[in-house]
Amino acid sequence: MPKRSGAQGWFAADQQQLPSYEWLSRDWLRGWAETSAGRLANLRGEDGWDDPRVATLLPWRKRSLDVWAQRDALLHIVETAPQTVVHLDFWPHNLFITDDNRVVAIDWSQVGIGAIAQDLDQITLDTVWMHVHPDADITQLEDAVLPAYASGLRAAGFDVSDAALRLCYAAAAAVKYVPLLELQVTQVRDPEAVVKAEQRFGRPFAEVTATKSRVVRRAVELGEWALGSAS
């Protein structure tokens, strides 16, 4: 196995080299979807939606549910894509750059087998969702991350088209982030949860939700695009 970047490409190029250790996670995204399905049912009621602090989520409510209703098609895209070893918690706070410009990832507690590009939404969408860079342009992050990732895959011997890579990224991101719409609506009903969110992110809850609504919007757009591209 290579000791430099491109390990995901190396595994994707030769599926027989995928490790089979029992402790590796598998079908993580499907498990996430199954866990989220019950919570998403709450969005069909009206409780919490009249609170002005979640008003920025309202435009995405119906479209989120429409995308979510087709989650099996999105999961099919991810699960039939080339598989590799994935980190599954690859957000900025788990990444460090050493003095000699190597990137080191920590917290491998969820490591397992998943699709190419499945880690990327944690660099793009999660960067905004978790307020690491709350005002960042998500599409600009994608335009920086996806081509660089594709270059790494190809350098490791896995030849993948930009379209195929973006399709897998979009499908995985939609399944992961569309159901998070429910979290803000649930939190706004709980005064203690609102206080904790405001303390954590250093902003009023309405501003926190406005930032997160941009992530939900992008997840919806990605899901709609993936479904349209795969049809």
C-alpha cells in the first residue's frame, strides 16, 4: 500500500486489495439513512415551523422531503460506485498539516469500506455546517476539493471521470445532509438546545440556522442533480 496520498485511489483501482477486517465499518451511509428516516417523519407536522428562527429552512422543506423519498436511488449510486477505504469523519478539525506539509488525519473510529468521494462532503458541506468557515461559498469549496481529489485518485492508478466522481459525491452528500434539516426544527422547540447551539457557534440561533440552511439547500441541489443524472 502506498505511504502517500492516493491510498483511496489505490484501493479503488484494485478492489481485491480492499481489507476484510471484521472491525471495519460497512454500509455506514445506509445505516445513517435508516436512523434518519424516523426523525424525518417529524418534518411532516407543523410543530416548530412557525418559529421565525427557522424561517430560512422553509423554502427547502418540500424539496428536502422529495429528495429524501428517493434516497434508495441515491444510495444505489453510492453503493455501486467503486469502493475504497473511507475515514467517515473527514472534517477540518480532524485534519492537521505538519511542518513538512503532510496532511495527517486523526479520529479513525468510523473507518471502513465505502465509496470513492464519500469523505468529501465533510470537507465541503461540514465545513459550513459546523461553522468552521460558516460564510464559505460551498460551490467554491467543491471546485477546489473535487478536482484535487480526482487528481489524487488518478495519480494512484484509478482512472475516473469527473462526471462519475461528482455523481457519487452528490449522492452521498444528499443522503448525509438532507435529513439534518430536521435537527434545526427539533432544536428550536427546546430552549436548552437553542442555548447550547448559540454557545457552541457564537451566534444567535436564527443566524446558526441561516448558515445551516445553505448546507441543506446545497444538499438538496446535489440530490436533485444526482437523481436527474442517474435517470
